[in-house]
Amino acid sequence: MSPGNSPGPVPPPPRRAGVLCRTRPTDLVFIVDSSRSVRPHEFEKVKVFLTQVIESLDVGPNATRVGVVNYASAVKHEFPLKAHRSKASLLQAVRRLEPLSTGTMTGLAIQFAISRAFSEVEGARPLSPALSKVAIVVTDGRPQDDVKDVSARAREAGIELFAIGVGRVDKTTLRRIASEPLAEHVDYVESYSVIEKLAKKFQEAFCAVSDLCATGDHDCEQICLSSPGSYKCACKEGFTLNSDGKTCNACSAGSGSSATDLVFLIDGSKSVRPENFELVKKFINQIVDSLDVSEQNAQVGLVQYSSSVRQEFPLGRFTSKRDIKAAVKKMTYMEKGTMTGTALNYLIDNTFAISSGARPGAQKVGIVFTDGRSQDYISDAAKKAKDLGFKMFAVGVGNAVEDELREIASDPVAEHYFYTADFKTINQIGKKLQKKICVEEDPCACDSVVKFRTKVEDLLQALTRKLDAVTKRLAVLENKVI
């Protein structure tokens, strides 16, 4: 876990315009680990996460009721489901939460939720098809008691269990706690500093009728349009929606060249960890799969950096996807530090040089992948890369600093930087990148020719009609003269 300063008061998150979500009636209980392994500044991050989820809910006696159970070696019922009837008083109560800082009795806390927090005397409503009962368990360690049996009893009682793990949590414990399907009910983040990234998932999960576009872009490349309970993708002026219903196609007068020099700049620092580095290699090969690799079209280079920079292979060394992917799989993990600025300078001075295999006139694309804050200065190198016309994408995971990602990314920044809290979800970023870096011959050329021909034909037909009219008029005048 990262060190931090003593926490100050937690500011309320910015309010979003409009009501994001109308929830079906729900009894929601947060079960929050505040054992000694959760430092005070990390507990503040948990409170921000709780606040952001609550902000999106339709809170009220007949809508969503919220309670909080705080636990360590003992369990503290911070406030029951019946305590707060308004969102404002609920958020104030969350800000007053304090960590207990002893052991980790997760099973005891879940049992308390079954017997007390979800009891009618504490404000829970009778179970019915129209009512949801949900518990969100947040923990960062291995429990000192059993969770398997008590979690099974909670699920049998009609409670839907979500398990959020942080840092060195025992992931088997998360799976034992959570409801099925596990893929939807288990979440993991590297540290408390990024736990608030999960708020969007729960904002959307609780919505019955919602502004779905307010809680995520749903892979819409440009515009997400909400309608009651659903959404659709749209495109900006000058673009058309592709048949996948999500991506957009631009009609512009391009050079028609499909030559692209693409270089991956990969963070191999020790914070990445060996198992995640294997996921990064799969991410690279996912992108490679979408390219038309050849001497005329796409060339790929690979650079790994940590405290130093190592060129794994230059542009043009391999002319087939198979050879590139084989070389990526053989790449070994460097570990050590995170010198992103040094790596960017290497990209500018060496990797995209003609002597290193780059081609004059080919589009230059750089994909920078990092999981943490750079230990050196990046601003000058990031600006120079873009000034030279390089198309720069920035991909961050875990503890990556989003301000740094935005500084690296080309304009428009929102379309060139990506972030995810979990290495396991980088394949979703890979799918978006596949669409953005694919360079084809001008996709609108044929459409443009057809439109031009049609316009010319229409003008000729109009001119012919006018000539016919003039001829008839002249004939009438001649008859009158005779």
C-alpha cells in the first residue's frame, strides 16, 4: 500500500446535473473492513467510494435505504437502514465514519448483517420480488474467521453479496463471499487510491430506470444517447455509425496511405508484478492481431522501460504477425523503477528514426503503457513527441497517474488516453485501441465518387429540362412572328 499524509476532512464529491438513477426499492448495507492494515488515509478513500455510490442513488423510505457496518476484531453498527431518510443526512453520516484498527473478522461482520443489519427492527423491509437486498463487502486482508458458511447463509436469506478486495487481499475469500455469477460480484483493485474507480459499476448496477450514459460510455466511440432504461451510440457531425452500432467512420480527404509505424512503450517496473506483465504481453498481441502487418502497411516495434530503456525489437525486424507475437511472448520482465520521461525521449531520438527502421511518410503511432507515477520529468518529451506529429496513446493501470496519461496523449485527449484499475480488464482497452489505430485507405473515397457523379447527373438533368423549356418558348415566339 502507498504511504500518505494524515487525512484532512473529506470534501464532498462534485454533484452531477440531474437525477442519474431511479432505483428499484433496495435495502443496501455496506460492510467495511477497517482493520489495522487499513491506514487512516486509505479509510478516507473508502468513504469517498461509499459517497460516490450513494450520490447516484434514489434515497428514501420507499426507494433505497442504506446502512453501514464497520468491522475489525469486533463489529460496529455505524447506522441502520432506518436511520437516514434523506441523501444529505446519509452523506454526512458517512463522513463521520472512523476506522476501528484491530483484527479482521469478516465472517462475524457478515453474520451481524444477517441477524441485525437486515432485520426489520433495524429498518429492513420484508423480502419480496419487488425489493432487492444487497450487501457490499470491502476488505483488504485475510479474515481471521470463516466466511464460506456464513456467506452461504446470507445468500440463502436473499441477500445479494458483492465482494471488493484491495491490495494483498485473499482472492479465494472474495469468491467465497460473493454471489453468482462471480464475474459480476467480485472486484479487485491494487490499492485504496483507485477504489473510487469502482463507483461507476455500482451506480449502474442499482439503476432500474436510469441515465445509463451518465454512468459509462458503454464502448460508444463518440456519443452515448440515453433513453429510459436503455442507450444507443451516435456520431459527431461528419461521421457515420458503423454496423457494430458503436464505432464511427469519418469521411475525410486522406492521403490514402495505410503505412503505419507503431511502437509499444511498455512499463516493466517492479510494481507491475510478473503475473500482470504476462497480461500486458497478451494486450500487446491483441493489438497486433488487428494490424495488417507487412513491409507496405503496418510495422511494429517494442520498447520496455523501467529505470533504464531496452529496445526489444525495432520497427521492420518482423514482417508477420506470427513472428511479432512470438517475440513479444519471449520478452523478459525488467523490474526496477519507472522512468517514463527517459523512455519517451528514447522513442523520439531512436525508435522513430529512419536508421531504426522507421519509414518516411508513414504515420507514427506510439502506445505508452504504465502502472505508476513516473520517477522523472515527462512534460518536455511528451510535448515534443506530439509536436513531431506522432500519434500518442496513453494506457494506465492501477496506480497510474491520470494527469500524466493526459499529458502524454494526443488531442483530442479523451480519445487517446485510457485507464483501468485492474490489469485483468486491459483487454477492454485493447478492443478500443484496435478501432482507433487501424488505418485504412480512405473509407469514404467510393462514397465521395458516387455522390459527385450523382450530383453532376442531377445538374445535367436540370440543365436539359431548362433547355427543353427554352426551346419550346422559342418555338412559340416563332409561331407568333409568322
